[in-house]
Amino acid sequence: MNIIASKKFRSNLEILSAFELESLADIYDKLTLANSISEINCSRLVGMPYLHTIEFGKYVIGIQVKKMK
């Protein structure tokens, strides 16, 4: 799955960094900002139907889950 860190602008997601994770559980191993996560938003973003977001402060971590066939 792809992890995308972006600024918290819904209309214009500016990608700051992207990296691969083995599983969803790896998020908390990889993120140093885990303690400051304030909200988990699983709503779908326009044009990114499989992107879930974890919001903290002015940043968003996007979890892009690929559709299983």
C-alpha cells in the first residue's frame, strides 16, 4: 500500500512524501508523529476512492489501499 504525506488542503493535496509499507500495522512503526494523530478520517477523497486519511495538525497522512481483485 502507498502512504502519502500531504498538506491538509482537500482541494489541492500537495504530496510531500510517499513511501511503501508492508501492512497497515506498519504505519505506527514508521510514523514518528503517531502520538499527535488527532483524527482518523476514512471518508473518500474525490478522484481517490481508496485513499483513507489520518489527519494531524496541518498535515494529512493518506493511506492508499489498492482494490483487491
